[in-house]
Amino acid sequence: MTPYDKLLLENKAWAQEQLEDDPDFFNRLSQIQTPDFLWIGCSDSRVPADKITGTQPGEIFVHRNIANMVVNTDVNLLSVLDYAVNHLKVKHVIVCGHYGCGGIKASMTKHDFRAVLNMWLRNIKDVQRLHEDELNGINDEELKFDRLVELNVKEQVQNLAKTSIIQRAWKYHQQPHLHGWVYGLKDGIINPVFEMPANTHINPLYEYDDLDS
Ligand code: CO
């Protein structure tokens, strides 16, 4: 059996199991999805959003990219955010990073990863520059790495709050609540490091004052 045949076989077994537990499972889910959460996580195969949160199909809307970045020119991320906030009306948006993140680690090196990855990692280098003073004060490289993972999550949550998508939803619907979490690969535990409830003020430079409904 090829490795991908195994995936298809496992899929059949899983579908069968779902039906045994709940004969209406697929019928119900095929009609509608009403997730309360948007998850913006790292693509890392060790951080599966639904498994580590015990959520079922239909409960969590997911976007993943390298190092869980919220880049304001990323049409993919912004489309997911717009759809989740304005159509699914999610109550919470969670940016979840993880300790030991390869993307964060790569951004701490001076290595040339070639054009496309360099471009992506530049966004994380910018986070480092913003927090240069704090990071330079940490001598232990592992601790510095961990701290950058946390600071990156915090910056990405703030990047969400800088979008007119979030600011408009906050103004007219008092949601979603934004969360910054960091998952531990070594213990499986999520560490909540930052949050922004609806209508939290940010640097006025980024606040729109003429948002219409
Ligand atoms: Co990662």
C-alpha cells in the first residue's frame, strides 16, 4: 500500500466511525457551518488546530501559513478574515503560534533562503526590529527564541486590529474578541499571551474614524 492509499483508507474508516456515532453527522454539516472561531495558525504539521483544541468539524474556521503571520497585503489571509468576520460572524479570532517554530527560527538567522521565503521572513524580522531592545537583553538563545515567538503572536493580533475589517466589526457588532496564543510542542499546552477585546484602542495612526456600516 502506498502512503497516500493509507490516507484514503483511513478516511473511509473515519467517515464510517462518524456515521456510527451520529447517523446525521454529514447531513447536518453539509447544510451549514456556524463556527465561533477563526484560527490563524502555523502550517507546521505538529500544530493541528482541531486536534489540540478538541474541536469537531464545523466548530473552527482555519487559516494557516508559515509562522502564523497577518500580513496586510496578503489577499488570502484577508479574504479568510473578511469571510469569517462578516459572513460567518465568528466571535473569536485566535492567532496561535508555537514554541520551536521553524519560520521564527529562520528569521533569526542571516541565511539567504532565496527570494520568496526571504520576503515572507522579512515580516518576522520587522517584528524583531520593533522589539530589539527587549530581545537584545536576553542572552540565552533559546529564551530569546521563545520570546520572539510570543512577541510575534502579539504583533500579529495587533495587525488584525489595524484592519478596517476588524475595526468595522468592532464598531457595529462589538466582536470578534482577538486572542494571541502560543502552543508548546514539548507539552501540548497552549499558553495565552495576549488578547484584545472588541473596541480596544490601538495606536491612533491605525484607527479609521469614518467607518460606515
Ligand atoms: Co511554525
